[in-house]
Amino acid sequence: MKTNIKDFTDLEVWKRCNDIKINIYNIVKTLPEDEKYGLVSQMRRASISITANIAEGYGRFHFQENIQFFRQTRGSLYELKDHIRSCFQFKYINKDMTDTTLSKIETAVKIVNGYIRMLKRSKNSAAIIMKSSLSTEKVIS
């Protein structure tokens, strides 16, 4: 079953990361006031970054640029994993919330990695087609 992708918001990876972003925003609302400029700020920035990088990469023309933005998304997901573990260690969130959030992040990382692999294959296929068409043009000339 092929889905018609019209916008980055149609991508499964964006949907999963958006869910994580909302989850993180709900978590930071429960953190102590003295974390406002620490964990709260860092977690908000990282969670916003995961979907923003997907959007920006989607808007780029070249495969390699898109891949780079997905790598940044993956980095921000790993950053969030560390912040969630910190929240648990500092007893800001319980084990169930920690496990649920880490599981969502791990799933998103796997999807991001799959998307990067797909983009690399597409990039390589496009390069082969381009090289083939250039060879054909030389023969015709």
C-alpha cells in the first residue's frame, strides 16, 4: 500500500516525532520551576528540532541535504533520551513515563534510520540513472 505524500506532515516519521514533541511538552509542564532554564529549555528545543529538521529536509532539493537534516533529527532524539533519563534520575518523572517515552523515541530512531537508508538508495539510483543518461548522450552525439 503506497501512501500519497503531499507534505512533510504526511510522513510517518514526522507523525511519530510530532507525537514525541507533544509528549515532551506535557512532561516539561510538570518539571520544577528551577529547571525552567535547564532541562525544560533543553527538552523543548530538542523536541521542536526533531520535527523542524524533518520539515526543512523535506523542503530541500538534494537527497544529501535531506539526509543531513534527518541525521540532525536523530541526534535530537538521542538528546531527548538523555534528558528523559535525567528526569527519571532526578525523580521528576516515574518509571512508567520514562519507559513509555524512551520506547517512543527508540521507535522514532528506527524509522528515521529507515528513512535515511531509503534516501541513500534513492540518491544512488538517481546517480546511476544520471550517469547512464550521460553515457547515452555521448553515444548519440
